[in-house]
Amino acid sequence: MTDDRARSSAPRLSSRTIISVPQPSDETFIEARADFLAAADAAGGLVRSWQHPLRGRCDEDLFLDVAEVGPVDATSLVVVVSGTHGAEYIEGSRLQRQHLRVAGLASGLEAAGVCLAFVHAFEPFGASWTREADADNVDLNRNFIDRIGPPPAHPAYDAYADSIVPQRWDVASEAHAVATLYGALAELGPLEFQSLITRGQYDHPRGLFYGGVGPSWSHRWLVDWIAARWSGLRRAAVIDVRTGLGERGAIERCSSGGDGTDDATTRARSWWPDLRVRGDDRSVLAGVVGEWLPALAGLAPAVEVTAVSMECGVSDPARALLALRAETWWHMVGDRRSAEADQARSLLRAAYAADDPAWTAAVWPVYLDTVDAAVRGLSEGTVDAA
């Protein structure tokens, strides 16, 4: 067994040499996954794979993969996740692969007494199809609600549902829908409008940020994985790599912890002093319902969980909304194999993926600092666990 007693200091993994990951804008899920597995193998990682029941855009088998590096019997685990919203895996996967190629990664983790797990393509269907949601249009990050009783109502979304994702997609309908949405933006202001769109809704299966009628495939996988893998853990840190909103290349580290005064958020802020709380006036993220990170404490009540999402800015909200609306309509209503659907997916990719080495160069140090801080925090915490 790994010695989990106190160590004088945890090594900074960011001090190691890295090999950059190529960034072709046409890289497929098949290619990204193959490179992830190769990087994990080169790092000496332990890989487990779970096959998704559906097939991908190129008729490929779909998998969620987890690569673990460092002492797998440690009682402290850091988890780095890509692809909560399927298309977010593009940049998240690149960061994971680059991280796996850090020289000395495994030895540094051994010295810290912390295992590092990379969850690749948390939502595999959306990753392959360049979607925000899964095959049933369920947003994984709105899927973790209490299923006892009726789902949360969202009357503000209801009022604009036909404009957010219209019944038809033609010039006249789109002009009317866009005018209606701009009117709502002018009336409500940016923050309230963002909340209207992104809060999460459960009554419009073809709409945006739909939470579904039950646990999705990825939701069920997470429950099973935590029950099996987290048994015996004392502490876990979970980092959800997200892309989309915010100034291009900027990163917001964000907690979803209530009013920001709970123990988990206080602990997270001691690791990441610039931490913001989703929904406050400093965050680019509005409050939502059905998030998965806050659900971890209930899924693993015996584990001290510290969770953070990293929102890596790529596109402005207006372009992202246009892309989400177009892709959702063509996938759920129109012909998902059409040229128009391909164009909509290209728009969505541009909203979620920078496909730019300069972007990665700006994001990489903050990403690695985020993981380093979690490793140090868990390693230092072994004093209390000894």
C-alpha cells in the first residue's frame, strides 16, 4: 500500500518538460481518443474503458475512457474531466493529452501520494457528434436533479421556447426568432437573459439545456464508477474542464457551492484564491439547476470532495447561442446528416474549441496550476489522515 503519511512538500508537476499536442481543426473523436490512449500508455497509466450503446458520427464505437497515473491505491484522488458538454472534450482532451506527456508525471504523483485520473469524453455521443448534449438532447450538467416530485419549472424559458429552438428553420422564422430574443435581451439585461437560456429546463425536449426525464448514460456511469472506484478514498478533488463563455483564452475557476461559505468552497478557495462562485456578479456563469459537481458529495458521502469547474473562454455568448440553436435544430428536428447540419456543427465547434496553439499556450499554465494546487492540497491533507 502507498504510504499516505505527511510529506514535506508535494512536487510541482508543472515544472516538468512537456510535448505539445497537434491541433488540427478537423481532428475526429476517433483520432483524439487514439492519441489519448497512446499518451496514457506512454505515461504508464492504468486505462479502463466503457462502451457507449450508440455509435458515433463516423459510425465508430463510442467509449468513455479513464486513465489513472500515480499510486492507484492512494486514498487521495484528483479527477480531471473533459467533455461534460460533449463538444467541450475537444480542448479538454488536448489539455489532458498534453498533461499525460509531462515528463516525470508518474514519479511526481508517487512522491505526493496522490493518484490522478483523467476522464476522457464524459459524454461520448456529444463528443463524437460535436454536440452540447447527448443523443436524447439531454444536457449532462442539468441532469442531476432530485427525481422525487416534479422537475423544476422554468416559466421564463417557456415564454421564449419557440424562439430559442423554433419549429421551423428558414429565413423568415429565424429573423422573427432572433428579433424576439434580442428584445428579451434588451428587456432583461445580459445576466438575466443568460439565466433564462442556460438555467436548465425540463419541459422542452428539443430545446436548449434540457435536463431530461431520468439519469442519462453518463450520469449512470458516474454513479457506478464512484461506487466502485471511490470506495476506500478519503479525499477527492474534481476538476471539470469546460470551454465556451468568457474572454478568449481567459480562465475562470468556479465553484457551485451555494453562497460560497460552505466548507468545500472555503477549502477550494484556499487552493485557488481567485475562485468565483457560479451565479455571483463576478462570474461569467449564471446559476443553473441539475449540475453534476454539487451532486458528488451525495454520491460519495464518506469522501471529502473539493470540486471546481474551469471555464476556458473561447467565444462570445451571442455566437455561442446561435451555434447551439442551429446545431440543436438540425440534430433534433432537421437532417443531422445534411450539409446544413455540418455547417451548424462547425459553428458549434468554433464556439467550444479555439483550434489555436496560442490559445492552448495561454490556457495551459493556468490549467496545470489548477491541477498542481489540487495535488498539493490533497498531499498536505494527509497530515490529518495519518
